[in-house]
Amino acid sequence: MKCTRLILLFVLFGFTLHISAQTATLTGIVLNNENEPLQEVNIAIGSIGTFSDENGFYSLQVTADEAITVTFSHLGHKNVVLENLILNTNEVFEFNPVLSTDTIQIAGVTITPTGKKTVSGIITVSPEIVRNIPLSANAGVENIIKLLPYVSSSNELSTQYSVRGGNYDENLVYVNEIEVYRPFLVRSAQQEGMSFVNSDMVQNVRFSSGGFQAKYGDKLSSVLDITYKKPSETGVQIDLSFLGASATVETVSKNKKLSTISGVRYRNNGLLVNSQQTNTNFNPTFADAQTFTTYRFSNKFHLDFLGNISINDYQNEPLKRETNFGTISEPKSLVVFYQGEENNRYNTVLGALKGNYFLNDNTTLKLIASLYHTTEEEYSDVIAQYALGSVDSDLSSDSFGSATNLRGIGTQFNRARNELDALIFNLSHKGNHTSENKVLEWGLKYTHEDIRDQLRESEFIDSVGFFVRPPLPEFSNNQPEEPFESPLVAYDGVNATNFVKTDRFSGFIQFSNRLNIASHNVYYNLGIRAQHWSVSGKDIKTSSQTVVSPRGQVSLKPNWERDMLFRLSGGLYHQPPFYRELRNQTGTINPDVKAQESIHLVLGNEYSFNLWERPFTLMSEVYYKKLNNVNTYTLEDVRIRYVANNNAKAYVYGADLRLNGAFVPGTESWVSIGFLKTEENSNNRGYIARPSDQRLKFGILFQDYIPEFPNFKMYLNLVYNTGVPGGSPNYADPYIYNNRLRDYKRADLGISHIFVGGNRTYQKNHWLHKFKELSAGIEIFNLFNNQNSITNTWVRDVDSKQQFAVPNFMTSRVLNIRLRMRF
């Protein structure tokens, strides 16, 4: 039935290949060597062209979906040539060239519906897709990334994701070369109602899923490299929906030396959370403010500032939950009544300065200083009175589907008083030198981490007035035959206070070159990075370690009639432990935890071709990872608890395919499929599936419009993931719990109408003339109302002490209305 509805949906919105003449816009500001606007610059595309005005500004309408060459020329300056430029229909592409008096500049850029082609194995994503497509309840950069075949996440309420068998802690995130940290106390996907990255401020999105270069830091899985805009004109953008609101302001001074882009966002996930099975009075609110400012002191020196303040507040009063689970032959029911509340709050502040000094045309030096501070609180007192029973499966019964034969009546009292204060300071230098096709890059970095953490959690169990003590030898008894006296203690609990400081020194150097061998183009990058760190703190012995990570990439573009690119990348990757990886199940810090290490080997192919007279690209990769010194962990939703040892080894292997291009003229769509397998072996007990063992993933991102009414757009996102391991109770033996969650299936649909934007403009006397962009639409999340589970709640039968895995289901179908405008 769902398949039929999906087919009808494609037919309804016209999976059409209608071809018509479409255009795009090329715009920007032309500057000279002094970073001053240059007027009367000739911008030519064959026989058509335009000139820059007194502010250096230009705007030129070009033909979309075909390669063009743009030449910028001015008397007394050398030409800048932009080759092989392919723009999407209605796309506005900003290009700000600098015309030099003594250097010929030729920029060969291919911009297609597949993104910027690169030999380094880094995927690029159009920022317009990030901003406009409602891909999930938590739209943004990360949710675009989750559609790639090697990225998985089964939780639409979180921006966390895992890449090729890694966990959420193994991903690097940069904004304009500044490393971004995420909250430490990850609990129930609640603390990340919004991504750190503000989509409306984004200019470029680059992502690497493995085998990345030495210039990127020390993590095992992936790199998300974001570049924020440097505005060329003043503008205001506003986004309104049932889920929240955002506003972005872009400003540029008259002399073009000062530019700022600032954004304010507010979001309330109550509409989504209150559609889940647990009835609650839940008020999850998130707000943040960001700014990215650039001041050009001269053509030699630019100074950037990135600032962010984020407040995430959760007040949750659970009321009731009723869940049916189990098997067809043995269905079970859980009914829970709650008392109490949770109050979690996560506040973060980031400030960073980045100085860029252009020594000459070939050498750039950078100095970056950043300070990150987070205060995180998790307070909860929740009493859950539950009854575990069977489900009436008699179709003729009036109580079909209801709970019967209730047994195991009991009470759980969960209490938490977790507080964390973290201060992280970074100071780094980076540089690069270019000589013809050769590039030398280097960097040095110092990081100081000061963590103050109080962890207090306890779980009490009561069975109809009888207090259940933990299953430890000191509490063994044969009541009621013999009286037994002992203190009332929590069935499970953690109580620890830690003060930890870490100092890290890291550096890298890498060299890349482009060669032409027998008419074939060859690119290679060889690099090495190293890190030395020491851990110290109150009642903690000082421990220090050093790791070295060689890395390399080689790409070959044969001189064939078919446009193909082959890539081979790999190396030795380390992840020195951060604070959370040092803390074990009792809350105790183990300073001797070593860096996890992984050997990456990635082989890829990129094949570009024309189909239906439109560009397409087929990207395929196979990969293998061998991991040593693995620090095992348990996973509860997106909450990771490490064992804080290095007693395991693991492996990951898989393959990915991604076909993307203009299935419909002027749009970008893709189909992806991925397979992976990852297992770990702790203390030579044998290999079992890791928590991130996502075997098969299938995803579709499809855009369409009605040919006769091209301003009506449709966006469809389809995801199918096979079930991952269902996890285990906190710090329980994962070898005992090997069940898997059900398969994850989800569809999100967005329909919008563009009133102003692209080629649709209005005359000055029209009320819509004041808008540069204006669109409105509806978004339907979880279109087919699938019940997807992200993890399990573990409930004990108080008679047998047996634990049952009760699935936690995510959001049901939700309708959202969205309005976007730009002045």
C-alpha cells in the first residue's frame, strides 16, 4: 500500500523530463590588488556581456545547464577566465574575482548539479539545497549529510550522525577553519535542537567520509568543512514556520572593507516531540545568535571574527506511556504512569579570531585563536509506575490490542544531578605556499581543556512495596525464611566528581602536486600529522602520549573519451581520547586510555556523463578500516558511555554508490545506496556487531516542478535503513544483548511556491518589488506515518529481574508551514 502511494506521489508531481530553455544569474564584485572595487570591467560570454558599475558590482544572466566560459577583462589588468561553468536553472552564483596587474589568473571551475568536482575525495553540497529543502524535522547541513550513502542516523530530533561504522564522537566539524565542539552530556537527543551551523549563513559545504588529508584534525571517521559567507551586498532574510523562526542580516560598508553576516534563530520542538508515544508536558526551546565578521585592513591583512551564543532548555514532565512490543506469537504490552519532571539545560559560547596575512600572491599565513565554554545541567526526578503484561490478540475480542494479564507491577525511580563545566582554548597557525601546480601546507596548534564534571545518577526499583537491592554478593539473602538487614541502596548508580585538564600539541605538513604523465592528469597529496597530549587533574596521575599519522591521496584522470576520475586514499588515523572517553562506567577517570587508531583504505571512482542532454555523475567507493586500541561503549539513543579502556579491536568494510544530477532540468536530485559491516572483538571473546553496524542504506533526494508553472517546487526525501543493534542497558555486557531494532523507513515531503526569486521579479510600482526572494510552502514529516524506533527502554520484570527491550518510537506524521523572504 505504501509503495502504491509512493508511485502515485511521483506521478502526481510529474516525474517529467520536460526540457525548456532556462537561465541562471552570475553576479559579484570585481576588485583590484588593493581590494578596491574596479569599475568598467568587461564581463563577456561569447557575444553577450556586461560591465561592472562604480562599486565593482555586476550581474549577468547566463544559460543554465550547459558549460560556458566567462572572461573578465580591464585595461591595464590581466584577464581572469572562468572556464567550464555550469549553473543550475534559476541559480544565483556569486563570483568575486581580483584582477591583478602582473599575474594571469585562470580559474577552471565546474559547477554542476553534482557540485564542484574535486580530486581530493571531498563531496560538496550546494548551500541552496541546505537552505531550501525540508529534509527532516531538523532541517540543516547535517540532515543533507545524512542522505549520503555512508552516513547514518535514525533520530530526526538530533543533528548527530555516524559515518562508516564510527560513532557520533568521531566526526570533525569546522567553520571557516575554526573547530566546532558539541555538548558533552548527550542525553536523549534533546540537547541538539539546532545544529551549530546556521544554514542561512553558509556559502560552501564540503564533506569527507574517510581517507582525508593531514591538514584535518585527529578523528577517526569524517570531516564536515563549512565556509560562511562574506557578503557582497546588504540584505535581510527571514524564515518563519510552526517550529520556529530565524533572521539573517548581511551588511557591507561603503568601502567594502567591513562585511558581516549575523543570524538569530529560535526553535521549539514541541510540535514534534508531543507526537510521540509518551504523553508529556514538554517544552523544548532552543535559541542562538551567531555572527561572522571580516575586516580588510589592507590587501595584505584580513581579520575574521566568529561568535556564537547558544541556549538549549528542556522542561519535561512525562505523564503516560503505552507501548505494544514483542513478537507475533508472544506480544507484550507496557503501561507506564509517570510522576516528576526533567529539567536539562545546555549553554555554550564560542568566540574566535582568525588573522589572514597574504605575504605575496603565493604565500598565505594564518593565526587562529578560539575560546569555547559550555555549562551543562541535567536534573531529573522521575517516578515510573509500570505494569508489564500480554496483549489481547483475539481479533474477535472487544479488547483486541489492549493490555491483559498485567503482571510485574513495579516502580522505578530515576534521579540525576549531572553538572559539567568545560573551557577549551585553541591557538593555531596555518600556512600555505603555492608554486605553479605545487602546494605546501603546514600548521601548528595548542589546545588546553579544563573540564569540571559532577556525575550523580541512581535508579531505585520497588516491587509492590518490596525494595529491590542490586544483584551483588553482599546483598544475597533467602528472605523471607531468614530476616535480612542492609542499607537501602540504589539498584544501579554512579557518583563521581572529576577535575581534568588536558594539554595538546599537534602539527601537520603536507605537499600536493598535479602532474601530466603520458597525457593523463595525476594529482597526489602526501602528509603527516602528530599530536602529543598530557592528562592531569585532582587525584589523577599525570599521563602523556604521542601519536603520528601519515596520510596520502592519489587521483588519476585518464585522457579517455569518457570523463572518469579514479581516487585512492588512506593512511593511519588516530583519535586521542577526549574527556568523555576517559570516564568509565563508575565515573572514574582513566588517564592511561590510549588513542584509538584506524587504518583507512578507500578506492573511489567518479564518472561524469550526459543523459537526456543533462549532466550526471556516478560516484562509487569501496573502503576498509582496521581499528586497534578500540574504546568500547554502550549507546542509549545518542548518549555514549565509554568503558574507558583499549581492550578491543574492530573492522569496517563496505561499498557506496551515488548517482546525482538533473533528473529534472534545473534541479539536483540523487539516488544513493550503501552497504557496510562493522564488528568488534573485546578481550578475544569473539566478534559481535558494533552499535553502528548499519548494514544497508537506501536514500533518494528528488526535486521536481510543474513545467507549465516552474515556480511550484516539490522536494521529496526517502530513506530506508536496516536495523542497527538495539543497544544494552548502561554498561551492561553487550555480548548478552544482540537484538536489532526494526528497519528505519521515512519519507519527508515539501511543496513550495516561489513568488519572487530566480527569474521572477516585479516592477518598482508592484508591492512585491521590495522582495529579492519570497516563497511559502508546506512540509510533511514522516509522510507515511512509519513507526521508527531509535533505541530501547530497558524495563525489569521485578519478579524474575529479566530485562525487556521496549522500543522508543520517534515522531509520527507532522505538518509544518514555512515562509521565507529576503529583502
